[in-house]
Amino acid sequence: MVRVRFAPSPTGMFHVGGARSALYNWAVARQSGGTFVLRIEDTDTARNRPEWTQGIIDALAAIGISTADPAFEGPYFQSDNVERHRKAALQLYAAGRAYYCDCTREQLTERTGSEHLGYDGFCRERGLEFAEGRALRFRTPDEGETVVEDLVRGKPIFPNSAIEDFVIARGDGSPVFLLANVVDDLDEGITQVIRGEEHLSNTPKQQLLWGALGARPPVWAHLPVIVNEKRQKLSKRRDKVALEDYLGDGFLPEAMVNYLMLLGWGPGDDREIMPYKEMERLFRIEDVNTSPAFFDVKKLTAFNGEYIRALSAEAFIAACAPWLTEPYAPWGAGAFDAGVFATVAPLAQTRLTLLSEITSYVDFLFLDEPVFDEASWAKAMKPGSSELLRNVRTAYASAIWQPDELKSALTTVGESHGLKLGKAQAPVRVAVTGRTVGLPLFESLELLGRDRTLARLDAALLRISQNQTSS
Ligand code: GLU
């Protein structure tokens, strides 16, 4: 039976790299009828916060990994098992596989002549017993090699002589992460450990612990590091890394899932946009590649646009909801009209790449006055715009209020100014919506209605004349 696990530490927002690890584990569990164990590694009490645990569960749910799914088991908490970790440490001591050590870092540095060399084995044969302040070290074999069977990396070989006698319990008796992580995997019956590459260097040590505890180690799979456009490892100080932030900016969970699945894996053909179910069926951990995976926000954004366009009209309206109300929406409570929005939504749906952009497409409908954007104004209002707007205003005062009529009226006015429709539209669009880009103009005007359109044209004319007098 396949049993995989996802073992995050609750120290902050949910990293997209963690999301990828979780998804790969999930795919492996689900495609094999196996189990996905969630284990919260919360023993670092200085850095852990309980609220981050809920954040992890919520983030997993957002990408389709639900606690309600039969494949899901847990969450377990590492902190509940500390006694078990202590016992394992003592078991290794009793079996002669570990020894107490009272060396200080300074002493070690003095002996080896460097701060960076591993432990030199000074206490190996001293036969020290436990006393406060003495660390427990694992006695690594001097000979032979540890071969890590890794489904992604092949079979990296680590000569045992190069693996130092590492600490498994601190001077206060508390077990270290390396051991706790192994003991939990062992107790939870984990068969495959799929995790980020940063843990690869720990793996030979962990594999030795598995053996010393009398168990057969799991199969490992270390996923390639995720890098930014400068090929630097994605870091929360430098890059946007929190899944919550992406969702908050209007990336659809389905687009995130699709994109994250492709960070180091592909289905083997040219397809990229694919429903999760299909990827779950095709995913093979052996096909994950070793080279760093570039987290390309532009590509993710393009994916998101595709996912937005693929939504049904109702689903699109529902997905926009968080951006249409306070505190996000720039209009006051009560100004929003769901009927008007439903009419305009299909026009916006084909244009958005992020859901959060929706407000800037539709705010002209719900604000008393359009936003004023200096750059748009400067771009659209050329010499002669004032006369053009005046003539449009005259035509629109009596035009039939219907897109084709509004278009033909503007075409006629534009021609009289020697302007093609595109050029003639620009000042009208900025006067009415505040921006140079937006929804199709004539449909927008139809929805806005004659009175508000004329009032905005008047306001723009006034602004132009005021600018002229002041300059
Ligand atoms: N708690 C570790 C981390 O968040 C996970 C270690 C593992 O997956 O084995 O990096």
C-alpha cells in the first residue's frame, strides 16, 4: 500500500514550493489508491504558530486536497510524538548506535582547525553517560556507502566516511528534527518520501537512522528547486511565494494547480492546460526532472487568463464576487448593481488575466464619477479633443441609445474631424470610463445610459477648458 506524506512546518504562509510537493504527493496517493498523510512538524516551538496550521489546511483545501477525501489521513502533529522520538534516541544509545558527547563547538574548532568541518568523533569511545548538556550523537559507519534510492535523482551515493557523527538529541535531551522526522515516517508507515531538494543532503543520515531502528527505508524522491527569473532560489524575502497571496490577487485555484503540477513535470506531449484529474492520471514521479524549475509568473498569468475564459458565466460572476464588495471595491456599499454586472461580466471575462482586474473594468458603472488617471488623460486628450467631445455630446443627446447607433454616430463625428473610429473613441472612452483600455465602448455606454454619459462628457469638457485657462 502506498503511503505518502506532506510534512510542513507551521512557520508562515503556504509556500508555492510546498504546494507543489503536496500536489505531487496527492497525485501519487490518489492514482495508486494509497494514502496521503498530513503531518504538521510543529516541534520548533520558537517559530511555530497554531494559526499557520489552519492556514496549511485551508491552503490544501484550496488546491483540492481535502481532509474529507478518503485518501486523506491526519493531520498528525509531530509534537504529540516527542516521547516516541526520545525513546528512539535512547533505543539507539542502548544498542550502541549512539553516544553522548560533551564537546563544545569551540573545542571542536580548535581540534579540527576549522569551523566548517564535521564532528571528529572525539567522544566516540569515551563511554560518557547522559548528563545535562551532553548531546547524543549517532555513530555513523566508517566504511561502506549509503546509496539513496531516489525516484528523481537516481541513486546518489554517499560514502559513509564522509557522514559525520551527527546529533540526534540535544543537551537537554530533546530529539532533533532529523530523528523526529524519521521516527514519524516510520510510525506512520510511510512508503515514499516526496519532498524538496533541500532535504537531499539529510537523506543519507536519515536512511542510516531507518536502518539502525531496524526498518527498511522508504523510497525517496527529491523535487527540483524552484527559481525566479534570475535563477535564484525562490525566497520569501525576495519573491512572492505565498499561495495565499496568489489567490488573493485573483489567480484561480485551478490555474495554480495546473501551473504548479508543471513545475518540474510534464505529461510528455505538448499539452500544458489540463484538468487536474487528467494530470493525476498521467503523473509519474519518475518523470520529474532534476533541473531547477522556473516559476514564471507571466506564464502563470497566461494560464490564469485561459482558466478565467473557460469558466461558465455564472462561475465567472461568482469568482469575481470578492473583488466586487468592500473593502476591495472602490465604490460605496449600495452602489453595486448585480443585474448590470451580470450584463457586463461576459465582456470582461474574455479580457481579464487576473480576477482582481475586474474592478478596473467595471468601476465606471458603479462610481459616481469615473476614476481620473493622469496618464490616460494625457494620452487621449489631444488638441482638438474638446471640439470632438462637444460634437459627440450633441450627437449623443439625441441618438438612439443602442450600441450600433452610438458607434455610427461616433464614426460620423470622427470622420468630420478626419479621425478613424479608433482615434475618435479614445477621448470618449477616457471621458466616460477614466481609462484608455477597457470593455467595448458602445456596450459600455449603453449600460451607463444617456444621462450619465452626457454628464461625463460635460465634466471632461469642463476639465479641458479649465486646463487650458490654467496653462
Ligand atoms: N518539515 C519539513 C519542511 O517543512 C519537511 C521535511 C520532510 O518533508 O521530510 O521542510
